[in-house]
Amino acid sequence: MYTTTISSQGQITLPKSLRTALDISQGDLVTLDYNEPQKTITISRTESFEESAKRISSYIKPGTPPLRDVRKFIENSNWGQQ
């Protein structure tokens, strides 16, 4: 468990050991999930655009042409239809 103080501007400082465990550093985005019934906040590391693109690109077969018009792709396919 970690304890921190809220500043006069409503900011908190995450302890270094927690930042290291979450693999976050200055400028990174984090997600705060508020659980109202329990009055708790969960802090999660937010994947960067570059990390998301790298992860998603691993599913694309080599030589696949880029998708330039998503709307046209959806309209011309059975994607999303039952």
C-alpha cells in the first residue's frame, strides 16, 4: 500500500517504486478508474499510440495494403452485420 498527499492544486505524487512497477515516467498517460460504491481509485498505465500501433500491426499480414477509408471499407463489407 502507498500513501501520498494531495497538493493545494489537487495533484498527487506517485512514489518512485510505484512508477517503476507501472513502467511510467514523466509525460506518460495513466487511467484513473473511480469506483463510487467503494470510494476507491485504480491507477493503470495507459498504452501509448506507438505501443498500440505496434501491438495491432502484429496482426496484419505482410503485404496488406493500408486501409485509407474505414467508412468505405465498412460499407463494402459484411463487417458488423449479422
